[in-house]
Amino acid sequence: MAHARGVICLAAGDAELHIVHYAASEVRRALTGNGRASARQVREMVCRRLGISSSGSDAPRTSGRDEHMYDALALALCHAGRSRETAARR
């Protein structure tokens, strides 16, 4: 993962793109208020914030690769919240 991250950062830098890094605990804390929240707790908060049922027929699947979907959504929600906080401070 570190090699892939390095290549991504290098390519983004070459393209003059801004990259933001978040620690897993920061994402968990932003969503749940607890930096040591479980993956299940993060998944449930992602569903709650997006108005998706965390169980039932409309719930996104939670096995295999689908867990990465929740990670990506959690990162997006964290970043959106941080961006709003930064804009409010200006």
C-alpha cells in the first residue's frame, strides 16, 4: 500500500493536484465521534448520514470488496465536513 500511495502522490504532484491525507482514526472520529470505532459502526453512520438503510433490501452489500465502498464514502463524508469547517473559519 505504501508503494501505491507514493506513486499516487507523485502522479498527483506532477499534475499539480492537491492531496489531503486522513488517518483512519480521524475518519472514524469525524463520523462517529470515536477514533476507535469499529468498521460496523462506521458503516452504520455512513448509511445514517446518507439516508440509506443499514439493513434490508436497499442496504448496500457488506461483504468482500463492498467494504471498500464504505471506506470511500466515509472518507468523502469526512473530507466534506473538514472542507465546510475550513470554509467557515475563513
